[in-house]
Amino acid sequence: MSSTARVEDLLSELTPQVLGLYGLLERLTGDPMVALNRAVAAAEISPTNCGSTATPAPAATAPDR
């Protein structure tokens, strides 16, 4: 097995754990930087599917007038 294949195997095993830890940290802290880091990590792992793991955007509200 090549070193590239070993790295890909390791990443496929660790990816759900990393994203899960980011999710836990996000729930515990509510920190928007954690949400951003989680979204970036998800995009690096799977750029074509990153929207499915990113946190939803807050609901838009009308400005006060």
C-alpha cells in the first residue's frame, strides 16, 4: 500500500470524528469561529459536499425602521 493510500485511509477514518468534535464544541460554546472552522474543515474534506455539513445560516430579520 502506498503512503498516499495510507493517508487517505487515515483521513477517511478521522473525518467523522473531527467533524463530530467540531459539532460538539460548537454546541458547547456557541462560538461562531468554531462554526466557521467546522465549515472550513468540511470544505477541505469534501469541497463538493461541504454545504451538507455546514451549520445553517441564521434566519434573516427585517431591519428596524
